[in-house]
Amino acid sequence: MPEIRPRCPLCTGEMKKNGKRNARTRWRCKNTTCGISEQTHRPDITAKRHFTYFHNHVTGIYPITECARLMKVSTRTVYRYFEPLWLIEIPNNPDKHRIHDQIFIDGTYTAAGCLLIASTPDHVLCWHWCKQETTHSYTQLLSKLAAPLCVVLDGGQGAQAAIKKLWPNTLIQRCLIHA
């Protein structure tokens, strides 16, 4: 496999290896009048490394201080590395054609807003972020799913109205814990 050599950013001439620095290959332009020197950057490898540590932190394997120690940077730098990773969109594509016997819907309030969740006894089907538990918010959540036989909910008026609008033949059961 031929080696991939970078081109000079100044004169676009060929470059040759010129030692290593911080375990990365340095390159120098072969053109004697140019002679520019640089290191190639692999942002994909850096991003993969940051995501691996982020995943280990989020899943509880490493605290932030341990991530900083292993990455050999300060905790403030780790926070800066992790900041864009919090914004990664998690896939939320339920099978619209699968009919479930029973689903549970409820809202959970966090500092970021309200998270509406539709689930079965086994797993989460879909979710929707909103400001409040309103009919519109529940309509956004439930429109991603096929009509189930029964829906268990906490008794909120927004959820009942959305179910009656989207799924008129679905039975509604109030959760015993919320009653």
C-alpha cells in the first residue's frame, strides 16, 4: 500500500518525512526555496478518542477527573472536549407499523424541560422533548407510533385529548400509582 504523503500548503510541492514530535510525524517541503515544515492532523482520530472517553464518563465507568488524568489534560479541558458531544442526537425512529398491546406514557421534568416517554414493559419506544405536558406535545410523541390496544397514563388532560384525537378506538387506563 503506498504511503499517503501530504502536499505543501504553500507551494503544493511534495513533502518528505522530517522526524517525529509528540508521537506525530513531521513533514518538510522538498522544495529548497519553500522548506515549510508541518505536522499532519487527524481530526477523526482525535474525535474518536474524545468520544470514547465521553462514553466512558456518561456510562459511569470514569469520573471526569479520571478522564482528565488518562487524557493528560485538565478537567476544564475535558469539559471543553465533551461540550459538543452532549448535543449528539440519539436516533428516535420507532417502527410505525408495529402494533403493541399496551404502552405506558408519562412525562419527566428535568432542568432542560419535559421529556415525554412512550414505552412498553420491555423497552422505550420513543420520546419527545417539550416545555410542558400539553395536547400538542403528546400528539408529537404519539404520532410516531401505531395505535396500541391500551395506553396507561398518569391522568393528564393533554395525554387523554391526544389519544382520543389520534387513536379513538384505543382504551385508556389510568396508572394505579398516579391515581
